[in-house]
Amino acid sequence: MKEHIAQQGSSRWSSGSELLSGLSVLEITSGVAGAYCSSILASLGCKVTRISTTTAIDTDGEAMRVTNDFVHRRKVEIGPEEALATARGVDIVVMDTSPSLAALRHQVLVPGALKEGAIPLIYSFASVQEDARRSGSALTSEAAAAISISVGERAGAPLMLPCNFSEYQAGISGVSAVLAALLGRASSGLLPVEVSVRDVVARSAGTLAQNFVPYGRPWRRDGRRPPQSGGVYPCGLFPCKDGYVAIYCRGTKEWKGLVSAMGEPEWSREPRFEDPRRIAMEHADDADVHLLPWLNQLTRQQVTDLAREYDFPASEVRYVDEVFADEQFRYRGSFEAFQVATLGRSILMPSVPWRVTAMNKGDAHAR
């Protein structure tokens, strides 16, 4: 990999599509995490062969077919009967703990089944508590990681993260683990690298928890805003005339700026609305009664303009077509045209989540 980086020799950004050329990957998965991981490895130049299985994608219809094509692009499919012969010649094996693939997994993870120095990467899910022998899923992993307790309406049931989000995050973590293993491998022992979806999600949950646990704030579901507005009101997504805006005040100065933008209405001078920290703990719903009607009269752009003028943090929540048109995303090539066979046309999809810049001295920086 270092040699490929050194050979780039250009100051222009690159996708890194030759960084891992010459390496081969066998994918034995039924989930999005492993499928996305090996897809990213393919974009780095690996030759990826996958066992033909149905991938569990959290959507249906046309969206499911497009997603399936997307995560399996640049791959060669083979049948299960060819798996063992293929495994003997690959550098990396990406697999998960799906019960349906247990037989193949057990045959591959024995001495002599893989070439010397091969890296087995295994995605694991939190098992169902009542039966530790049963493999879990993104649902059980998110529950075990404590993220579910904070997603959903206050009086409603806990929700999953949408669209296999946790598995995509785990997919990227798996790529990082493979790159680290490639840079550091020096022995021929069969040392599987395990990526726990639960642990990947728990890392995010732990970051969020720092806003609550050390301060004694309850961490619970609170709909479109974090519990107690994360300590200072307002904080969250709020509806306006043409969509939603994100408002994220973190101090008294910012709250006063927002009140000034609203014309310093009489209700804002009530003692209960003077301190945004007290509002967050005790009176957020009461403050919403005044804030929401004001926002409903304004467009996203008007709120953003007022935020600049009165110095409070707010930003428009963009629609998908607006994200595609964003100047920064276009400059960085964050999206690329992807030909979807089932649609007979191309659509914009995320490109690789980095850009590689080769420096004159042979160095490279991933961004």
C-alpha cells in the first residue's frame, strides 16, 4: 500500500482506486456492514469475490434494488460450492455472524483453509439476550449499545437508526481495521479481526452521553430534540415555513440573540424564560408554544439570515436535491453517477468517503 501511495505523484485529489490493487477479498456476508466494507475495499483496488446471498437491506421496492446494486458494485459473484477453493487464494475474508452462513464460516476459519497471512474480518452483532446462541442484528446491537433509548418520541417506543445506518458505520470501521492489519501484519498466524456493530454504535452513544451523564441530566427519548435540549434551550430540529431548521443555542448570549431576532416579545421577559438552562430543564414545551408559531412564518433562508444578523446558531435542513447541489460536496466529488441496471439509468450516489492527495515528497493525506 505504501508503494502505491508514493507512486501517485500528483497534487490533485485521487479516489485511491489503486492503493490496494493486487489484493483479493472474499465476502461471505448477508448484512450491509460486510457488503459495504468489501465495496469500499473494491474502490481501493481490491478484487472482491462474494458468495451469492441475499443482503438484508432495511428498505424495500426500488430503493432496496438500488442499494443492493450499490453495495455490490465492482464484485464478482460465485456459488457457495466455490467458496473454499477461492478462500485459499485471498488476502482478506470479510464475513459476519449470520446463522445462515455458519457452515461456510466454520470451514473457512480453520488452519490451512486460507493462504498464509490472510486477514479474516468478522462482523458480529449483539446476540439476543434470551438465547446467546442466536445471532443478533442491527436492532439488538443498537439496543445493547444504548442508542435506542434516545431515538423516538418521548411517550413512544424506542426506534432503530434508519436505513442500516449503524451497519454502514461498522462497514467503515471494518475498512479501517483491515488497513491497520495490512500495515502491521508480520506473522502468518490466523488472527481474526472482529468488528462489533454494538461497539461501533456504543462509541457514538458514549460521545452523546457526555452531554448528559456527567451533569445529571436524564438521557431519554425526546422526539426532535435531545433531552432537556442538551442543557440549553433551544436545541434541535424545528419546523418552519418551507421545511426545517436546526437551532443549537449553547449559552445565554445566543438565547438573547434569538429573542432579539423575535423582537423581544413580552413573554420572553417572564422569569421562567430568562435563563435558557432553566428553560431546557423545566419549560421547553412552554417556550415551544412561542417559538414554533414565529418560525412557521419564516423560510429556512430567512431564519439563517436572522441567525447571522443576531448571532445565534441556526442552519437550514436541506432536501436531498439541495445536498447534491452543494458547492463543497461538488468540489470534493462527494457524489458520483452510479449506473443502476434495474432502473436503466444512472443516479447520484455517495462516492468513497475520502480523497487522497499525493504530495511531491511521496507523502499522502487522506481527507
